[in-house]
Amino acid sequence: MITSDPGIDAAAPPPNTLAERLDALNEFDREPVPQSRLQGKGSFIGLYAGEHVAGTEFVIGPLFVAHGVAAGDLFLGLLLGNLLAVLSWAFITAPIATRTRLNLYWQLRKVAGPNLLFAYNIVNALMFCFLAGSMISVAATAVGLPFGMRMPELADRYPNSAGWVLVVFLVGAVVTTLAILGFSKIATLSKVAAPWMFLVFVAAAVAVLPTLGVRSVGDFWPVAQERIWTGVPAEGVRKFTFWHVLFFAWFCNMAMHIGMADMTILRYARKWQYGFLSAFGMYLGHFVAWIASGILTAAALGSIAPGPIAYLGAGVAGAICVVIAGWTTANPTLYRAGLALQTISPNWKRWKVTLVAGAITTSAALFPALMMKLLDFVALYGLILMPMGAVIFADYWLLPKLGLRREYAQLQRLLFSVPAAVSWVGTLIACWALNRITGLEIFFLGLPGWFMATLLFIGLSYAQQMNGVRTPAYRTVESEP
Amino acid sequence: MRSWLKVISFVGLGLTVVPALLVFAGSIPWATHARLMMVGTVLWFATAPLWLGRTDGTH
């Protein structure tokens, strides 16, 4: 029987099926990256440093303070957690990215089949919408400053004033319009803003240190312990320990490293060792910037709202920094969400899909809970997408060692890989059960979850390949009308 | 021309961060730091896009 993979046949008719629609959107990245387009170290240093000094950093640092992290736990937890994140990029993501030279989309398509990939894309799009929503909330706290808007507080879950609703709508409308009009210009602005944003973080923190009683470098540590990271959580907030900090720092980008999303970036690396360059993002963004924003929140007497705390440290430039940080993070995220959602309604123009994504995002941004619970959301986001990274890892390295075939969905032209689907959903259910039964918090579920997903996929792949179980295949040439 | 643009950009970055160190050292008041930082911000965004955003955008 001659079979025709719609993703491969150049003479295929216009996209009709789910698989064809998805492939058409990702057409540009179909081929492995050629040698001539590989990038040097400088590109990766800039990329990682820029990507991880973002709007989220204005919220995460203050939330550690609110959760009563002690100074020693914070510094040690961040040092080690970020190291584990760098090692995950270097030893898990980069080796597969530099061998396949494909992005996550095409690699996962081979392993999971196009229909399962569609489901993954939609989940990813919704997560992107919520992430962009939290960044719109962040920007709104700065835009509302000159209008005397009532700022959301740590315990706020719902919109706290009409002013908040208006400002969020305004920021959401601007971000959505710009995402529709000029994504590439925003991407350029993001690149330009990155070094400046990092310096604003540092400068703002340094400028408020005297108000906390730090007059010399030697004063810093005692003040850090007694007035910044005191070890006492805010009222009604659970306390974080060293382990919370370590696991959060390791897994806040879980979707990117062990979830394999950064294959999209690292496929351009000349060597797999470039994965270590993620250290520039981790230690500038997730160490220095988190510490800086924590200092700012202590100087602001515990206020969490990013706009006011940045203004306190850096004046108008600080408020502008919060707007730009939120905007440059929200914009590409919204664009990616729109791209993923376009697979549902392929006849819609890109602007219409981005508008829908913008509406979802802005509606989510109305709820300050999204920003105030950012640590939990980021952990959930990574956890939901991570099992597919484990599936790619197991498929690439472990299945061949067990005498099984790699990329079985592509080999058998399956639309839907049952082992990948069960590993994904099964892992999430198991993590949920682990949380419910043992009380293990969401920040710690990624590690057992990764092993669960890996083992499930290996076991189910073994059963599938030994029994020759098939699920529906791509349409065949003979089945065409 | 490009070199001059870069010099102005880096002066902008300098004005973003150095005044904060002077506040810490007690040499200037916070309000001066905030104003200088704003000047640095304007210099950076007026000049950096003319050279920094023009490199290869492979990613």
C-alpha cells in the first residue's frame, strides 16, 4: 500500500486536514537547520540573557519575599536551582536539538503524530494566553500609576476597582493591536530593551539600599536577613523553604528545558555545549534580577505591584521599564498563542485569531490572582507541557537501547501515538494524585513527573511495538476520492 | 556614524546605572538619580535601535 504523508508530499492539495493545517503554519521550519545557518556563542549569550530578564522577574522576586524565604535559603536555592536548570538545558535539550536540528514541533510530530500534536498546541496556546495575561497585569500596574489607580494586593483575586479594569483593557488593547500590526518590530524592541532593563533592575535596587539601612557592602547581609528575606511570610501566605526556591529556580522554565521547547533555539547551536550558555539567562535574570526585585519590594514595605516598586527605585524610568518588560514579554507570547490557535480556524486571517487570543489574554489579565499566583501558574505551565519533553527524550535515547524503533508514529504514519498520549495525560493524573494524597506541592512534582512520563512511554512503546498495535494512519493515496 | 551611535548608547546605559551607585555612596540625592536615569533611557532608546536591532534575526 502506498501511503502519503501530507507533511511530506510537495504536490499535496491545499490544507484540509488537521495535520495539513498545522504543517502549513510551521512550513518555514520544516527542514533541519543547515550548517550555514548555525550561530556562534554570542547569539546564544544575547538570546538567553534577553529572554530571561523579562516582566515576570518583577513579580517573582517580590513573591519570594512575600512567601517568607530566608536570605540564606534564597541565595543558596537560586545558585543551585539555576545550576540544575543550566545542566538540564546542556545535557537534556541541547544534545537532541543539535543532533536532529529540528524544532519541538517537527520532532514531536514524528514521535506523537500530528493529531496529538494538535492537542498539545492548543494546550500550549492557552498557557501562552494566561502567561501573556499576567504580563498585561504587570504593565497595568505601571500605566495606572499617574492616574492614582488602586493597586492590586497580594490577597486580591478579582478586579479591585473600575480603574484597574479600564487600565487593563487599555493595555490589553494596545498589546493586541501591536501584536496584530507589527510582531517583528516588537521583537526588535525586545532585543534593544534587554540590556537596559537588566541595568534598571540593578540600579533601582542599589538606589533603595540606603533606605533599608545598607550604607556599605558589609551592611548588606545583615540587612538582607533582618529586613528583606526575613523568613517570615506575609499574612495568609504559605512559607517557602530552601527546597521551594531550588525547585522553582530549576523548574520555572521546565517547558523550555526538560519539556524540550528550546530545541527551537538550540537547533541553531554549533555544539551541544552551547546549552551551558543558558547560564547567562539564569544568573542575570533568575538570580540578579530576582534579588533586585526582592530588595525593591522590601523597600516598598511589602508591596508586590511591580509599577510602584520600580518607580520607588528608578522613578519614571522604572515605571517605563515595567511597561516595556510586560509588553515585550506579552507580545511574542500572544503572537505564539495566535499562531497555535490558528490551527482551529484555518480560514480566519491571522489578525482575527490574534484578536481572539488578545481577548482571552486581556480577560485573564483582569484577575490579579494571575499575577499574584504567578509562581504557582509558572509551575503548572511547566508541569503540563513537560511530559512531552520526557517522551522526546525517551524516544531519542532510550527506545533504541531497548531494541525499539524511534519515531514510531512517523514510521507507521500514525495520526495519534497512544503511548505518547497516555504518557502525557497519565503523568498529569499521577502528579495530581500525588499532590492530593501526599500533599506534595506543585513545585516539586516536575521531578517525579519526568520519570513517570519516561517510564510510561517506554513501557507503552514496548507494548505497542511488540504487539504491532496501530491507530488510524494518515490518509492514503488510494483512499483519496 | 555607527561608532558615534554606539558611544551615545553606552553613555545612555552609563547614565542608567552609575547614578544609582552615587546614591548608594551618598554623593547625589535620589531625585537626581531618577532624572539622570530618564536621560539615559532616552539616549539608549533613541540610538540603540539604529545599530543593535540590525543584526541577523535568525531566531
